[in-house]
Amino acid sequence: MKTTFIYMTAGSRDEAAKIGKELVSARLAACVNILDNMSSVYLWQGEIQEDTEVVMIAKTTEDCLPQLIEKVESMHSYDCPCIVSLPVLGGYQPFLDWIADNSSPQRREER
């Protein structure tokens, strides 16, 4: 299974925690890191915006990506949430195996 990190942002720590817990509970991600107080400057509807956001990085597999996107989109407060997949090209194999073992909705159903 190919490992991928999913970079996402949220408007608050509470929202990020809620999404993160749901992704891990559903086994769509093995882990979600939550990083508070990121400053964002972006163009939205023709105007420059500046906000504080929360970064989420989900550790998962490519197989989980469609369901993960669907779940985050259904829970997210943004009209157009940032959800991008960043492929992992290598790493410590036992850790990559742990991600694969814990990112499988089918394995959740087996329990």
C-alpha cells in the first residue's frame, strides 16, 4: 500500500480535533497531527484574506483517500476545504507498515 500524508486546514482547533478523531475512529487515517495558530494569507472571492487556521496532517494510504475526502468534506465548515495528498516516497518501514495496518476501513469492520 502506498503511504500518503493528507494536508488539510480548519478554522478552529475544535473543528480539527473533531475531524481528526472521526478519521482515526473510521480507520481512514492512522494518525492526525493538529498544529495550531498557522497564519494564512489567501485570495478568496477576489479579495485578499488573512486568518489564523489550524493545520491537520493525516497519515494514511492512497486507498483511503476517496473516503477520507468525502468524510472531511461532509464535516468541514469551509465552502472549499484544503485537502491535498502528498505522497510519501520513503521512510522507516515499520512506521509505514503501522500506517498501512491502521488505515483500513475494512479492518475496522473485521473487529
